[in-house]
Amino acid sequence: MINLLIKLLKESVEKCYVNDKSLIERSMEQACVARIYYYMQFLVETKAEYARFREYNLDCEYNKNGEHIKDSQRCINGTKPDLIIHKRGNNQSNLLVVEFKPRKGHYKKYAKTDKYLDIIKLEDFTTDYIYNYKLGAFVQLYKQKPKYTFFSNGQEVSESELSNE
């Protein structure tokens, strides 16, 4: 399933590079995320290889954990991931959590470490603390091509390590 999630994410991002390059070139993070969401939803609904994800919800800027705010171990005042694949209402079926940054994105550091807040969120969301997402991804939308950093079990992992799971 992890490899299929990576393929779905990369295919959706690639469609954004092909069809919406001007958004990437102008570092418009929210507009890029909206387009990637659109492509991902379309692929899930139309391609048989992604049919298993049709029973899940795809959400942007989702800031709820049931009826409460979505927080994490180190983001106690609430947070909202850019894009997630999950089943709403519980934390039993959280698959993918993604944070995006454009090439000129504003990187906010987490107060207690030198790590960036988006990385902290991905580490926290992929632990078994509350959410236990199967895969986290940090996607940097550079002008020519994206750069992917993946997270599993609260740690950064290489794509080849994920392929072995």
C-alpha cells in the first residue's frame, strides 16, 4: 500500500507540474495544493489501480480530530496538514499526510528545535501517539521538479526503505 500511496502522490504532483506550472513558478502553495488535491481525487475516482482508496476521504487543511482540534505531541495548540488521506471520525485508518512548500516558501522553525514545523508535524503524525499515519511526505515544489522527503514511524526514511516494507 505504501508504494501505491507514493505513486499516487507523485502522479498527482506531476500533473500539477504539467498543467499548472505557473502556480509552482510563482510559489503559490495553497493553489498548488488545491490542484494536487484535484488531480489526486480524479486519479482515485478514475484509475482502477487506485480504487482501494475510494473508501477513504481526501481532505485539505483538515484541522479536526473527531470533534476536537487536530494537535500533536509538539503542536499542542492545533495544526492542519496540507493534505491527508484518511477516514473521518476516527484514527484507525489514517494513510497519508502531506506537507508542501514552494521553492520560496516560508519555513517556520519549531521553537524547541532547529527543525521546521512541517517536519515536526510529519514526525508526530506518523508515530503511534494518536494518528499513526502510514506515510508522511514533505514535498518541496522547486521550479523544475519536486523533492520528496518521506516519513514513517516518526522518522525520516528513504523511498527505498519504504519499498522494502
